[in-house]
Amino acid sequence: MPDTYVCSACRGTTDRPYEVRYIVVNCPDCGEHGRLVHEALVSLLDTVPEEDRPDDWDDRPLDERLLDALDRGYISLGDTRV
């Protein structure tokens, strides 16, 4: 069964059978080459408390938010299993 991956730039989605945290491909919606993040991880970003998010949080690509949340300890690698 395929998993859904979300484009870090445009939030477009694509389904692939990889079962990994992210894939690096050209987005089928916007054409940008970059990371498409597993949809389960995108929802983890909502667990970062709003008061602890950087001012530009909403403007950052999803993959940068994910790396920032990992670096600052809001989510762990164990949380990112897919």
C-alpha cells in the first residue's frame, strides 16, 4: 500500500510505496526538486508549541521545519518512524 508524501515547497502530495521519512524527487505539482516529507511527519510539526516556533515558521519549507524540530528536541527520531 502506498504512503503519501508532501512537497516541502508547495504542499502538493504524491503516493509512493517507499515507507521512508522523506523522498527526494521532482514534485509532480510544482516541479521543484527537493524533499517530499511523509505525511505522518507533517502532522508531528503541529506538536511544536506555537510560542517556541521561530517567527518565520509558517514561511519555512516543511523539511526545514522538520529538521529544526528535531534539532531543538521537540520531536525525536523515534517519533519519525513510518
